[in-house]
Amino acid sequence: MESGKVLLGVLGGVAAGALLGILFAPDRGSETRKKIKDKGKGYADNLKGYADELKGKIDEIKQDVNNKYGNFVGEAKDMIKKEV
């Protein structure tokens, strides 16, 4: 969980820096709003990518646990049948 907090802090810092850079740039308001919108969309896309990657890893772990649990239960049943 510690690395998740660090990653969130880094992403927040990058977003704040980009926002401040855009706000202090000598552009018209409409251009600045467009840049903010584009940057926000890019960050949202990146965040969705990270979420999808995390979901994939969680699914892999879940599948691994289910396989190991299934093997354990199967072995336990076999042992019980041998004892009976």
C-alpha cells in the first residue's frame, strides 16, 4: 500500500505542476481551457490504463488462489477417501 500512496503523490504533483504551468502560460483563456481539458483527458486515460492493469493483476491472483484452493480441496478429498 505504501507504493500506492507514493504513486498517488507523484501523480498529484505532476498534475498540479502541469496545471500551474498552463495557468501561468501567456495564452488566451480559451486556449488555456482547451489545454486543461486535453491534459485532464490524458490523465484520465492514463488512470484508466493503470486501473485496467491493476484489475488484470488482481484477476490473475484470484485465479491462482482459486487453482491452489481447488487443488488443496481435491487432495484433501483424496486423502479422506484413502482413510475410509
